[in-house]
Amino acid sequence: MTSASQLSLFDSSSPVDSFAVRVSPRARRLTVRVHIGGRVEVVVPQGVTPNTVRAFVTRNTSWIDRKVAQMGCHATPVAAIPAAIALASTGEHLQVQWRHSERRSLRCGPSEICIEARDLHGAIGLMREWLLIAARERLSPRLAELAQELGMSLKGVTIRRQRTRWGSCSSRGKISLNCSLLFMPPEVVRYLMVHELSHLQHMNHSEAFWRAVERHEPNFRHLDRQLTAGWRSVPDWVFKS
């Protein structure tokens, strides 16, 4: 949920073959994350040297290897169009109809999604377009309402399909939300929104920031753990081709 200033990839001789490094101005210490499929990401404060990062990864190799094996089990080699989609955030359950066609079209009803595409790649592309639209329609108004409820001034909302961040807040007061939040329970979505809205007052993860989060969401620690594990609930077609 932090704002990355750069993203690079280290291919080293360390026990972990490769890992992404995300430099964050908000980070106060080195942390490592293992994402769905086994991709390793190290979040580092500004000014940290590559040697320091490699030494950190080496010290944590045993833990990383265990997590890579665990998260890799959740990946599948090829995505497929599902027969139905469940949106935990709203309780909606939608049937999916895909018809092979030279046309490219997307129609949405109250309980179904109908797509026409020539091949699987095209069908998945339409599903992703639908997800962004659905998230914009469902998440943006909810965030605006929550901002008003908490007495905070929101400058704008952007919906994105991101692989590593559930949300972010810019210094200009604009918040970005991940469309995959639609697959999260409503209480977890609300926590993420509280988290990002709290950045409007504290553009860091200081003690003051976490006090602000706790004031609006006392159960934030439990919900944060749910959010961290939430990538497992995101269907393969959202990211896999």
C-alpha cells in the first residue's frame, strides 16, 4: 500500500535466484513479500545499497523458500474463463457466458456477464475490462461516502489492476484502489479504504498514522492480516494470460 519510487530486479547468486526490489519513500525498514505464484518482492527505504538488500535476502532465505513453495502451490499454468464470478465485497454472484465469435463484445446484466471473443486471450481481456468497470461503479462511491463520514477531503479516485498493491494515496490527495478488492470481504475493503484515507493526514506509516487508522478501525491488525492473505482469493484470470 506504499507508493513505490522505482522497481528493479536483482538476478544474483544469492540463494533466492531473483527478486524484485521496490524502493518506497514511506518504508522505514527492509521487508520481504512473497506473492501468489511465488514472486519475491523486497521493499526498501530510499538510500539502501544493493549489497545491503542482498544480505537481507540471504539472512531470510529459509523463510522465503518456505513461502515461495507455499504460494507457488496456488498458481496454475493457464488462466481460464470461469463459469461464475463471486464478488465477496458485495455478495454478488454472476454467471459468465462466453461465445466464440469474430465480434468482440461485452454485455452485463444483474446476474450474468456475456462476452463474445475469438479466443481465450480476447475473452480474458474483456473480463479484465469488465472488472475495472465493476470496481469503478462499486468501490469509488463507497470510498467517497467513507471519506465524507470520516470528515476527510478526497481529491479523486483511480481504479487499477495492480499485482502488488491493494491501494495507494498520492501527496495530492488522490487515492488509487485495486479492482481485485471486489473479491475481498466488505470489512476488509473498508479497512483498506480507512488505511488509504488516513494517509491524507499522515503520508507515512508513523505511530500517528496507525493511531489514526485504529481510531476509525479498531480491528485493523486482524483485517490487515486478512488483506495480506487476500491475494489467494483473486481468480487466475485477473492476472494470468
